[in-house]
Amino acid sequence: MQRPDKPILDKRIFWDVKFEELDYEKYANFIIERVFERGDVDDIRQVRRFYGDERVKEALTNARWLSPSTITLAMAMFNNKFEDYRCYILAQSNPTHFSY
């Protein structure tokens, strides 16, 4: 099966790296995590089309850090729960001060 063309992503998502030199295979997890954290709906659609839902789900569930809103979005997309996300488990084992 032929892979779709590279996703057309907004450069603002990758403001801290050389966008033109991004290797979409080598840095797949980084790209997926960054797009879900900082991208918009179209960027997320592009990544899902390019990598496929299984690859995206794997990258997000194994991420070391994701915001609670990103985890919630991923849970809605992939029909799983907080405990399936590595970053959630890591956060539970490293509690921080209560923020109020």
C-alpha cells in the first residue's frame, strides 16, 4: 500500500526546529505529539491521514508528556481511558504541589 503524500502542516507548530529538515519517518512520534499539542483540526487530520490511526494512537499512548486536554481529545478519538496513557501514569507517580 502506498503511503499518502507528506502532510501539509503549519510551520508555526515547529517554530523551534528546522521545519524543512524534518524527517517524517525518523521523527514521527515528535511530529504526532507536537501536532496534537499545538496544531489545529486540519493539522490533526493531515497527521492522521499520513500516519494512520494505529500509529497515531501508539505515539500518543507512549508519549512521556501530553497536556490533559490533549489526552482527553485522544481518548475521545480512540475510545480508551486515562490509564492507557504513559504520561498519565508518570504524572500519577510524580505528584506536584496543589495548584490553586
